[in-house]
Amino acid sequence: MKILLVGNGAREHIMAEKLAQSPKCEELLVFASSMNPGIETLSRIYHVGDLNDAKAVRAFAEQNKPDFAVIGPEAPIAAGVVDELEEAGIPCASPTRKLGQLESSKSFTRALLEKYHVPGNPYFRIFKSENGLAEYAQSLGQFVVKADGLHGGKGVLVQGDHFETVEEGVEAAKKFIESDGSVVIEEKFVGQEFSLMSFVDGESVVDMPPIQDHKRAFVGDKGPNTGGMGSYNYPLNLPFLTKQDLKDAHEITVRTAAALQQELGRPYKGVMYGGFIAVKNGVRLIEYNARLGDPEAMNALSLLETDFVDVCKAIIDCTLDRLNIRFSDQATVCKYVVPEGYPTNPRKGDKIEIGELPGGVKFYLASVDQRTDGLYMLGSRAVAFVGMADTIEEAETLAQKGVESVSGPIFYREDIGTAELIQARVYMMKKLRG
Ligand code: GLY
């Protein structure tokens, strides 16, 4: 098969690796926004263009005739790349623009869950002007300001973390109304966040292992929000979650997929990535994404034992129920190295070198440029290192060796996947749930 992959970050690097590894993949075609040397070596044709120009992606696909396509990031999905490809007769293992509203419109998803009585929603209201906004926010106690549209991980502001007073929250909400036309004000949850990503074909929902991401830039969950500094999974389940938590999260995704079909008259195909939070009395939905998470893709796809091409085909053909999707029951830890100053004022154009790596460590390139004399950072997350082993301790040690091998003006979070950090989260949940 000829397969088209859209995107060029570390998430797409591991997607490319998994697709290219399949004996069924004859040619990998890539439409990217910049040169990712890791992906480029895996592909037969590597085209650089605007990922969000749906017509340009369609023209590339019509010229090269892939059997199917899969999209990495959210923006091309929101820009209607899948709609254009499907119109050209190319099936996709990713959702159309309308179905992708699950991620691209926070108000759409909150209203959908409410309309179809899907559990997991917070108290919320959608505002198109500031009328009544301050009063509503105050009535919630602590609240969250959520931009309606896509903001590259910077659209969610939580009281106590990103702002303190109601006035500050209202000011932020007004800016989101200006940029997006509306804003969601919702109740703040207290608990532990986790990502449960599921393959969805419109009828079946197959969960990947639960994973925990780390959004804050610095050790101890300090500093500004980032795209995600790293993530880990634990064999079988995260230690602060119960089996019932996973069942509850799965049920929310199953019911949301059914609601999407009823509301939009078309089955959702692709990945539904639930950002959930385990709270005192169950599980709540923070948000959905319409794609694999980054960095979570590095954990989930490292663990995936089933041929990824078969998974994509089953999503398209609505045959997930006939595919035995298996994941290794090992632990993985992913740590990103990022340029000094990231995310607020990142250094750009610095050279890095990746040193010798022990067996069991892999790396995936993100925002880097390959020049004749080496790798240069472009200003965002640069390289993701993944350790995989039978225990979380071993996996963390491996990922740490990976990030420590890099020389250059970088930093990373050494606490991701460590016993100390995980125990603190287990303790927090124990205290919360009594
Ligand atoms: N892990 C954050 C994201 O993929 O949006």
C-alpha cells in the first residue's frame, strides 16, 4: 500500500516508523510543513508545504495516489484536509472537519455531551459576550477559562494555576471572545489528569493504555504550559487510577462517539483522545482531541504490537471489532529535550548533538533542522527520547540516559516517570478519595 502521512513532529516520526515497519506499506508519502530528517529517511516522497492548505494536500495526494491517509496534528483536520482527501476518493484514518470539532470547538463538545446526557461534563456556560460572565464564574468557586477554538495548547487557563482573581479570568475570557467569538467558562476539577486515547471506527472503541502527560515546563509541575514535556505509562494501569476509572472513561468515549454519529449523521473515524481527570467521586472529561497526543503517541505506539497499518485500515473499513489489537504490558517513559527559554522565549538556531544511547532507548525528532554539520533546534520541542522496559524505574532510567546524552543549550524534566513524582500523585488521589 501507498500511505500518506500529514505532519512532521515527533508524533509523526513515530507514526511514520510504525507505518514504514509494516510489510503492507510499500511507500510512505509525507506532506510536511518543514524537513524532519527522521521522517524523511522513512519516506519515498517528502513534500514540504502548508499543512493547513487542504487543497494543496489534496493536489499532492491526487498526484501520488495513496491508498489511504492519516493526519498527525489537529490544525489540518480543522482546516478540512480529510474532507478534501475523501472528496478525491482517498479514505482517511482521521476525522473530517465537522467531526473534528470534537477538538476544534470546545463549546461544540460541551454542548454535545450535555445534549446526549453523556456523563463527565463540568458545570459550564458558553459566552459570546462578557454579559453575566463574571457573575457565573464567581458562582462556580474556582473556574476555568477555555478558548473555543484551537490555540496550540495555550487556550486553557485555570484559576490558581494561570490566573488568580475573577477579574483576571474575565480579562482573559474577553480576549478569547475577541479571537474566537465565544469562550467556555467551566468548573475547575481537582484530581489527577490522564490521557485515554482510543481507536474509533464509528462502531467500535479500542482503548490504548492510559498515559500521563506533563504540561508544565519545569520540574515539580512549575512554570508555563507547554505542548507537553513528557509522559509515561505503567504496566496495565496508572497507579492512581482504578479499573472503574478506566471503565468510566471508556464509557464516556463510547457514548460521545455515538452522540457524534447521531448529531452529525456520520461515523467518527480516527483517534478520540480523551483528556480525563480522576476526581474524588469518579472521572470527568477535561477535553477531547481528534488525533494522537504528542508526547503520548510515543508511549502508545511504542507499546502497540499490532501492525499500525492494519489498525488504520480497520478504522477506515469499520472492522476494529475483528482486529485483535495488542499492546505490550511494559512501561514507557518519554522525555522531551527543548531549547533553553522554551516555551516563552526559546533560543533558536542552536546546534545539538545526540550522544551514544544504550539499547532500549529510542528517539524521535521534532522541531529540528538537519544541516550538513548536524542538527539545529528551531525553537519548539526538539527531540523526544523514549525508554521502554518491564518496570517504570528501568524505563525512566533509559529515557533519562537519552536526554542526558544531548549536548547543547537545552533542558528537560528529569522528574517525569520518577518514583517520587508518581508516589506524590498516588498520595494525592488517596487523600482526595479517602
Ligand atoms: N499531550 C497534549 C496534546 O497532545 O495536546
